[in-house]
Amino acid sequence: MPAKAQPNVDLCAVCDLIPSRAEAMAKLFAGDRKASAVMCYTDYVEMIQKSKLDVVHICLPHYLHAPVAIEAMKLGCDVLTEKPMAITMKQAEEMVKAAKKYKRRLGVIFQNRYNAGTQLIRQCLDSGRLGKVLAAKCNVTWYRDDAYYTESDWKGTWDKEGGGAIIDQAIHTLDLMCWFCGYDIDSIDCTMANRAHQGVIEVEDCADGLITFKSGIRASFWAMNYYNHDADVEIELSCEKGKAVMKAESAVITLLDGRTFSAAPDPRQTFNFGGGPSYWGASHYKEIADFYACLAEGKEPPITGEEVLATAHKMAMAVYESGRNHKVVRF
């Protein structure tokens, strides 16, 4: 985002193994400053030490999130990493341990919790307007062609990406559904397969399953990335006092007494950040702004590594344990 979008932040440096990419990012994010004022590096340790950074944003292949975050915190930086937090439970646990050991703040990007529709549903649940959740379901039907994987040296691999349709595409929607249901998961039963990318990837391109909560809620999910386009993600909650339906960033609440409530993205909150769906930028901006506001106040950010480890990451790892081992995983 432009530097002026975060007035309390000074972008000092960017790092990439390929110098031209680092230079391109420096130019893109320099904002009102000269791109030359943003230092470019190919070694992130050198970048942290020479530029005397306070915060590091990690936008790297999944398998690098944990080692880079741990080293950055060791060197005295607070860290905000893209999802997934890591590709194993052990990696994520080590990240949380490092944050505590070095007394650093560790945030994880789950920007869709900031979407307008998400916030409406969360408010209606917290206020009791919808009553208890009785059942839930979600769908993520997107498209990733073979080139999406073959043009990368890490996509579609277990050891570097950590999975496919679940950890890369559906994790946000699964997180929201479980967040709405309370995250008191009792068991997960998942089936997954590679149906349309055989010979191209090692990981799953589709998965479906049942998440059962200790409260009795049953939540079903279906995710795949061989549709012909990125269809709007969908979540539906059946509740005591009505129904909540989320589609993309919007939501509609229909109560049994006839009242309805809706929320949609504010078009004034979108901006050009280099391509992709609008929610890649607007909600990212909200979470990043929240992260820096908390740092300024000496508080933990709303979405911490410790919270994500216990919720979204633990859930995703259990989905894979169930799917790969063909068994029900109990919490």
C-alpha cells in the first residue's frame, strides 16, 4: 500500500532473492518518497540489521514463514506474517515460543475477519440477535490452472506449500465458519483428493468434510480449485432465531421475526494495490492498520500467533491429518 496509507509507519527496506523484484516492490510501495530511499536487499538478516527495522512483514512461500519469523523476532523485530502461519504444528508452536522468549509481537494475516459481511454476522451472534448457531456450511469453488503451479518451485508441494486447496485457498473461509461457531472443535472428518491436477501437484485440489463442535454444531465444508472461475465463497449459518448467509464480502441476516440486515463492502475503501480482488487490499489494510495501532499503544494485535495457533492453524492441520490418514481426528 502507499506509504501515506500508514502515517505512523516508515517503509525502510524490502527483500527478495531476485534483486529486480525487490526493486519493483520498492518502487510500488515508496509512495511519495523516492524509490531509492527504500533500501533493497537479497538477504533478510542483512536487511534487518543494516536498516535497523522495528517490524517485518513476511510475504514469502509458506515453508519460510516460521524460520524467517523466528529469526526476525530474535533480531528484535515485531512480525506480521501472511497466512498460513506455518505448514506444521511444530513450526507454529516454535513461532509462538519465540514471540514469548524475545518479547515480540507476532501477528498473522486473516484479513477476511475484517470484511463488512463478516463483521455483521459476528455482531449479530455476539449480541444474541441470531441466537445460537445450530449448523453451518461453506463452499469455496475456485480455479487454479496448471501454470499456477508449474511456474512456481514451491506451489503444489507438501514440503514447501504444506497442502493445496485447503491451506492456500479455503483456509480463510474455513476460519470464518469456525470463528462464527466458536472454535470449540470436537472432531474433524475430511476426505481429499487430486482430481484435476494429476501429474502436476502432490497435494489436494479438492476436499470435503465435517467439523463437529463440542456445542453440538455440525459444520460441513467443500473446497476445490478446478472450477472455471473463482466463484464467490459462501458460508451459511442456521441459527435459533434466523439465518446468516455470507457471499464473498457481503452478508444478509434473515430473522424468523421477518427483520433483515445486510452489509456490503464500502466502494470508497478499495484502492489500486497492484491487481487481484478488491478484498486483497481493503481488508488487508484494515488488519495492518489495526496491527500498527496496537503496537503504538503497547497492546497485542487482535489476531496473534498464539490465537491462530489454537484456532485456524490447529484446525487446518487437523483437516490434513484426517484427509491424509483417512481417519477422524478428535480434539
